Amino acid sequence: MMWDELLPISLVSEIIFCPRNFYYRACEGAEGINKFVLEGLLQDERRNEREKVKTREKVQIREVSLSSETLGIIVVLDAVEENGGLYPVEYKRGELKESLRDDVQLCLEAMLLEEQTGKSVPYGYIYYSASKSRRRVDLTDELRVTSIETIGKAREILYKGEIPEPVADERCPGCALFSICLPFEVKSLKEKAPLTKRIIPELHTGRVLYVDEHGAYVGKRGGRIIVTKEKEVITEMPASYLSQVVLFSNANISTQAIKFLLRMNVEIIYQSSWGRFEGKFVPEESKNSLLRLAQYKSHLDEAFALKVSKAFVMGKLSNMRTLLLRQNRELGDGQIQKVCNEMKNVIDRLESAKRKDELLGLEGIATRQYFSVFGKLIKPKTFGFDFEKRTKRPPRDPVNALLSFGYSVLVGDMVSSLSTAGLDPYIGFFHSAKYGRPALALDLMEEFRPVIVDSLVLTLLNKGMVTEKDFKEKFGGVFFNEDGREAFFRAYAGRVQTEIVHPVFEYRVTYRRVFEIQARFLAKVLTGEIDEYMPFLVR
């Protein structure tokens, strides 16, 4: 049989390690980078600097491309050695070990070499860099049968299009797709049981570099990102520390810095002086077309859209109410308590909503109730700031300016998290699709508005971290000046990097990581892997 679609051997061998890993890579185009993958990439780069290596005993040719339409596989061999015969050499990071996955990969490479040359290849070698030694693998009939069967299993998964169950064992934490697969979390949600294993979620230490200085210039020097103004260095840091660079107003960036940051998997986001998201450079668009097709199909399913919209709204209103209850522990304000009771009644009515316009009405009622007492949470002596009601486009007072700016920055983070998960930020369920509106980002943002922005605004005001001098009036609106934006970014960056105990999985995780976790859970709902979307609810 001749195959039109050729599978990379490195993908096929993942079946031995974890069928789910193969599915993510082959069907969804998932690519994960962790320290182990980075080590391997660096080793490959150093090794491949020389195309051909010749010694007295042997000749080694590197990066040899082979394929077979009969077997339906393709590979770029790390190396082929010639020493009285031809044999493949596969390079691996780590210590020398017995590994069926490695053996199957090498065996399939040898079978391609045999088909290409017409010569028998009875063995090959696997070199382990940490041990600086290699292991001979005899290509027995049994290993060849196992290798062919592995190709069959891969084809079966592709044909069915169903994601395998997570293995959820000791293999998972070291896997490069750990943060995409979420094996322990998915298992817990599907079984409706607490985590049976204490896990440490993948650490995302990436910082966000905000550049809002008028006339600032972002460049690169070696592996570092340098921010200058009038040739004076403002700040610099290794690019490996970054997950995003956010440019405001008239900040500029060099082409070299853009290309370097994209290679380092760092997003570059543009926002207006008032915090409006304007666009971004991304390392590469998600290859997961199947997920986006599922998203578009679900967008047109009114029943599904209503169900997931209820979850978004419930998350928003519940977290708003929790914020009021927390703040009122000290204030003891009767009106705030009354609003909390009224909001609880609205939340209880969400599930009975039959149409999206009915849901919008309930959300609007509870939001107005919330903001009717929001001003009571601002300390009376806070520089004369007061708050009567929510105003936008433009904000009419400093409190509204803070809220609007904060929501604009937060929606940028939602766009990034959804894009990372492979979703289209512009096709939502609760917010209607309009030109230029990131509807799904606005959907996902709902549950985080009070948790991230509203609470941060109260902190900035009540602790005197911003004052009246940090704002300016323009055509009836109130906006941040550069000092105000700097104070906000400093506080916002600290807020999203704050570690919390996840309310469901009970491990410590940053808010920024929670954004991505929620986006990935939404993706798994859309593909049918888990049944329902659960909003992030603070306690």
C-alpha cells in the first residue's frame, strides 16, 4: 500500500511512550519546549555544524533525509556511519538506558536505509550525550515486527481522530507537552474526583516587558534585549526570561529584535497609549486546525453557546460577589451586604436562562448592582477619588480610567492565552462576533475581571500607589499619563505573577498560568474531551 501522508518516525515512536503524546503532535500540531527539549536542540545545532566527519575507522554523514511511501514514514537521520557497512546513529540527551521507544525509532530508520540502499542493516547505535557513550541495538525480527505494529497503531489513532486517555503517571511531569495535555487535571475532572497525585505544575517564569516610554527603542545585543532612549540604556535582560514584550504608543523595536524574540517563542504585543490592544507578532500560528473547526462549529450551536456563556457569566458574577464579601469583612456595610444578597439571587437564576439575551439581562443587572457599591470600597481619604458609576469611551474619572485601562491590558493577556491554546480569540460564545472584537478573549476575561483588575485598582488607590498627578484630562475623558501607566504596569505584572492555591486542584500556580489553564480547558470542552467548562472561582 502506498501512503500519501508520510509520518515522521520521531512521531511514530511516541506511541511507545504515550499514545496521547502522539495524538497531540500528529493531529493537533502541538509543540512543547521544556529544558530537556532545549538541551537537545542545542546539542543538535552543535553537532550539525559539520556535515561530514571522517576518522581512520569510519565516515559519518549527518542529517540524512529518507522516506518510504510503502511504510508511510519519513525521517532526517541524525547520522549514517560507514564502516564496512552502513548503519544509523541516533543521538539522545540523557543517560544511557534501555528504551523500546528509542529502539523502535532506530529500527524504522534502519528499515528506510535498507529500502534506499538495497543493503541489509543488521544493527545501529544510539548515543547518549550525558553518558558520552552509545548502545548497540541489534535489529531483530521481533523488533522489526514491533516497529511495523507501532506504525499501524499510529495510523489507527489518526483514522479514528479520538484523543487517547491520559496516562497520568510518572512519565508525565518530564514530558514537553505536560502543560498542554494536563493529564492529572483532565483525569480528575472526568472522574469528578480530587487529584490522587500531588503534582507541581509546569513553572512559567516568563516575565512581561512593558515599554511605554515615549521614544524608547527595543534592540538586541547577543542573547539580551536592550531598551534604550536617546542611546541611554533604560533596562536590559536575557531574552530567555521573557514571555511577552508589550509596546505602547511611540515605542519602537528593531527588526533584529523582532526576529530574535520570535525564535525564542516570545510574543510582541502592540497597545495604544490608552491600553487598547492593536495587534501582535506571534512566533507561529497554531497548527491545530481541528480545534478551530470545532470552535467554529460550536459557535454556531446555540445550545452549546448558551451553556458555556452561563459558565463565563457565573464566573464573573461569583468572583465579583466574593470581592465584595471579602472587602466588607472590615467595612461591615449594610448596603454592600444587601447587594451581595441580590447578586446571589441573580447568580441562582443564571441556570434557568433560556436565551442569550436573557442571560445578558441578568449579567447586566448584577454588574450594575456590583458597581453601585464599588465606590464604598475606596478609602474616603484616597486623594479625593470617588466613584459613582461605570463609564467608558471615554472614562470620566480616575477610577474608571484605571478600570478601563486594566481591562484593556487584561484582554491582551486573554488573546495570548487563547492563541497559545490554539483557539481563535475573535470567535466567542457570549460576546457576539464583530469586526476587530476579540470576542472569545472577552468571554474568557469575564471571570478574571474582578480577580485581577478590580482588586488591583482598589490596591492602587487604597495604598496610594497612584495619585491625581498620574492622570490627565482630554476632551472630557480621564486617562493615565506616563507615570500612571508605569505604576500600573509594575503593579499588574506583580499581580499576574502572584502565586495562589488553585481552588480545584490545590497546587500553587500563578494567575498568568491560570489564564492558559482555563484556555486549554475550554479547548478540551470544544473537542469533547471533557464535558463542561468550569470557570475559575476564587474562594
